[in-house]
Amino acid sequence: MFDVDFWREIFQSIDKNRTRSLLSGFTVAFAILLFTVLFGLANGLNNFFSEAFVDDAANSIFIRSGRTTKAHKGLQSGRRIQFKNKDYDYIKSDFDPSVEFITARIYRNVAASYKNEKNSYLLRAVHPDHQYLEKTRMTQGRYLNQRDMQSRTKAIVIGDLVRQDLFLKDENVIGEYINLSGILYKVVGVFKDDGGDDEERIIYMSLTTAQQIYGNNDYVDQINLTYNPEMDYNQAIDFGLDLEQQLKERFTVAKNDQRAIRVFNMAMQNKGINQMTSVLGILILIIGSGTLIAGIVGISNIMIFIVKERTKEIGIRKALGASPKAIVALIITESILITTLAGYFGLVLGVGFLEWIGPSLKQYFITDPGVSQSLVITATITLITAGGIAGYLPAKKASKIKPIVALRDE
């Protein structure tokens, strides 16, 4: 197979028949190009949804309060629903088997200053579990803990961009004090968040500290939790619906009141995305495979024509002593070579097209479209197999031609 004369014959055959070689290659190249582009777009869609929720745990549930829009059990509409610590405790205790992490939130806007630097930031007062819901990555120091909650310590954790705004580049910030709207707080940690710049311009403190300083009450603005990761989507959705129903009963809210208590369950979002991407993946697989099969059939037909065109040549080879095995090897190798080179050209063209058009697709919910390494390996194996299949049948037929019949062929 590695004989120089053998390969010279193959390249001479391709060179003498450039038109049919290009036609054969175009069929395969186009099939692989379309296959690559379709799978790349599907991956881009998956990337968009993955990035959209990158800064929150995938099993999160967000519980927000508002005002009632319907009268219920003698209570008028327009009533403000206000969560308190006891509501947090109720969810944590009564739904314990279904809850993984849970935190309440209080929001404030604060003016922060350190030495000569000043800026305004969003303050979030939370429980220690918040770190796992937000997927916060600590780069310096520590996160808030139960001791901060119990002692109501004036400790804060700042985002990396807050650190850059207020401190020098190489300055050690742990243990330093920042003035937040007239009160000094000790920096105990610095964090990063994949959610982007807005998430890294946030300051965290313990919820009990904020309740004592900003109002001396037990109110909370929001309650967030993650459900047990062992639940499947349907179980998680049922849990979210049950939680919403129980809270509405607890606050005497009508079941069909959509604004008083709002429960956003990531399980519903994830299930819908999963179903959509699965259906899209199946459709793309069917279309892509169909295109690939069409390419294989196309080159197979061309190879049949090539063999017929070279009948006399094959007859002469056999008359000179060429074995059927040598005839089959020659035709199959030529077929595989054309298919593989054309396929790689289509693959490279498809990847290049995706890289070129990728930035403009974000408006269509497609981010960083591309093909995986496993797809490239699969495509390579498919190409070699396709080339072998396309060349084998006509090669086998050609190897059985009798020299005298081949030489009489017109």
C-alpha cells in the first residue's frame, strides 16, 4: 500500500481526470460543510443558554414578593406582601428534605469610600449559603459565616471590581476598613463572579447586620434557595408549585394572583431548554446525516461511472497480470483519498465560516458556534468509511471483469 508507483498511479489518475475528481470532492465537501455548520449552530445555541445562567446555580428557585392584585377572604387588593425571618425559617424547616441551600436577601444602595476613593455600589445582605447559590469564587480571604450572622459583625465581602475601584493594584485589602454611608466595615474577603462586571460591583454583608443597622427589623426582600440536586426536573417543578401554593396560603393570597408572590423555578426553564435543544439536536442529526448520506451516494455513483470509464484500462491491467485484489485496492484508495481530502476541506471551510459569522449571531441567541473535537474525530472516521463504501462496490465489480471483455468495451 505504501509503494511509490502505486501512489503515483493514483495521483496521475486524479490529475488526468480533474473534472470528475473535483465533482466527486465537491459532493463530499458540501455535505461535510453543511454538517459542520448545522452542528456548530446547535452548539452555539447551547452555549447561549449556558452563559445566560452561568452566575447562578442551575437548581435555583427565586421567591419574590409584591402586592396583591385580587381581593381574597375579606382582604382587599393592593396589599403589600412582606417576607420576614420567620418565613425564611418556615421554608428551611418545613421543606428541609427538598432544600439544598437557602438564603434571604436585603438590597441597599451605599456610598463607599476608602481614603480618597469614593463610589456607589449595590449592597446585598445575605446568609452564608448565598455563596453556593451565586457560585461566588473567593480570590482573597473568606466569605460570610454563621459567626458573622450570630454576632452581627460589621464584616463585608467585596467584588473584585470594587477592590480595583477603591484600592491600589497590589494593596492587601483583607483587614482594611471601608466606609459605607458613614459606617466602617472590615473587608474579610474578595470574590469574582462569572456573571460579569455588574456582579463584581456588589458588596455583601450578613443579613442580621443589615437588619440591625438599616431599620432594626426582621424584614427581608427576597428568599432564594436551591432544590435537592437528586430531584429530576418534574420533581423540582412539583416542589416549586407546592412551595408557591403553601406561601400563598400562609399570606392569604388568591391562588390565581400572579403578582403577590412570584416563584421563579430554574427547573422549568432548564426543562424547556433541554427539550428544545434535544429536539433541535435530533433534527440537525437527521438533516446532517441525510446530507452526509447523500454525499456518500453521490460519490458512489461517480465512482461507478469512473470504473465504467476505465474499463479498458482495468482490462489491460488484468491482462498484464494485475490481481483482483490490486484492482480493488487501487480504486478504493483513490476513493478514500478524494473523500478524505474533500471532507477535510469542507470541515475547515465550515469551521472558518462559523468563526467568521459567529460574532453577528449573538442577536439570534447563538454564542460561540463551533464543533467539538469528538465531532471532528467522528467526521474523520465517517469520511474514511464513506470513501471505502463508495469505492468498494464498483471496485469489486471491476475486479471481476474478464480482460477480453474489458478490451472489447467501447
